[in-house]
Amino acid sequence: MNEFILGGFIVPGKPHILLAPEQNHGWTSLRQSFERARQAIKALEPDLLLLYSTQWPSIIGHQIQSDPAPKWHLVDQDFHQLGTMHYDLRMDAEFAAAYEACAKERGLTARQVNYRGFPIDAGTIVALQLLNPDNAIPASVVSCNMYADRAETIVLGKAGVDAAERTGRRTLAIAVTALSNRMWTTWIDPAEDRIYSRKDDEWNQKLLELLAQGRLEDVSQLARQFSNQAHADNKLKALWWLSSCLGQNNDYRGEVYDYQPVWGSGAAIVGLTPDKAKGLDLEYDEDNTDFYKGDRNVLSTGS
């Protein structure tokens, strides 16, 4: 574990938890568990909250929010009935510039985003308003590239660690993502919300069992299988990024704060704290990539 990375969190980003927790007991529970996570984060005294949000999609490369004080309003594109999220956030522009530079040095395409009214995504707003409501800790947010594979996403995580070292920021990495992400496509009574299928629930619980043991890298390497079985949120690539930020190992103490359905999806809050005593002597069967050199064309037959 790098000395500038304090640990990590996995949190959901659906707006129900922020805007309508009273409509479902599970949403209420998640809202309360966010408060517990907030207190744990506060005790770590980080200089920076570094977020990767699956609800901020990008197509060409990786975008990093660099407006030091983004302020605007957002209505979630899927859940209009919940109303408007008003936000007034605090971003670390110096870190954003460093992250862009470090990503490019590792071969990635990256750019900063800074203009008035840029639509901060719902996941970022939910996470920061519930984990950092008074903006006491500066934040930085990087987008989820829809087409990035595992190698590219791992390199993006390593570039975030580079930026933490370069700026001297004691950083907490936060993956804003669902686990299973199958959602109800017809209206349901919010009070009757549940995980979309038993299969999704079983897979979610298996991942949470591993995360409770601190086995983040094992979970990262199960992402493809999980995606095939439980319709993962953006192929679970947020956990590829998180594991990369945290050193790609199982040397953590895991705490599952909560697990509930949010409109059929699997919403979990998990904390991961470095703990060398927890590491397991396991072989990892995926490559560890330091620089991005483009698509490998592994399916090409050549000329």
C-alpha cells in the first residue's frame, strides 16, 4: 500500500438514498450507513477524496473534474420523479491537473473539465453530499470510460496514485458503483423494492463475503464472471480501478456497512483499511499493467 493512499470505500450512487430515503426501509438503512461511513472517513483525516463514478460516462479517454467550486442543479435522467439535486462542491484543481499529467505519462488519453454548469453526475453528488456534506475535504472525480478494458482501468488507478504522490495528498479512494445493476423497468411501489433476482442477490452476497475478508483483488479478478452472471454496473470496472489504487492485493480489513436493494440494483457500502496481517498468499491470474499501450487486438488473426 502506498503511503499516500489511506484506504478505500465502495458506495452506491442512486439518488433514492439522498432524495427519498423515507420511501423504503432499505434506503433509510443506507442513508444511516452513509453517516457511519462518513464518521470513519473523518477519523482518517484525508487530504482528498478521490472518486471514480460509474454514473459519469466518457467515450474518448478519461475526464477529470477541475472546477474548484462546481455549483448547479441536476435531475437524474432515469428518476425524474425524485426531484432536483442541488450541489455546491469543493474540488481540488491542483490534483486534477496532476492526475491528467500522470495519466498521460502512463499512455492514457485524459483531459480536465472545467466550465460553469457542467452536469456533475448523480453518483458523485450522492456520494459527496452524504460522505462530505460540509465540503470539509476537497474532492476529485474521474469519469468511467465506457470502452476501457481492465488493463486501461488499472493504469488509470495507478495514475491516481502517482498524482497523490506528486501532490503529497493523503488520499482516500472511493468507487461509486452498484454491484448488480439490473433495475426494474416498470413502476413498483418503493416500499416493495428488492434485488431484481435471486441470482443477482447470491452473487452480490458472495462478493460481499470476500470484501468483508478484505479480499479486494480477488473480487477485482472475479469481475468478468460476476458481470456475466449478475449484470454488473459497468462490468464492475470501478473495482478494477479501486484495487489498482489500493495496490492490487488482499491486504485489507474489510467492513460491510450495509447491503440493500435500490430499484432492483445491489447497493452496498464497504470500507477497506490497509492491514498486512489480512493478506492471503494467493496467486493472481491477471496481468499487472503499468503503462497503457493501446488495444491489444487479442481477437485479430493477423494478415
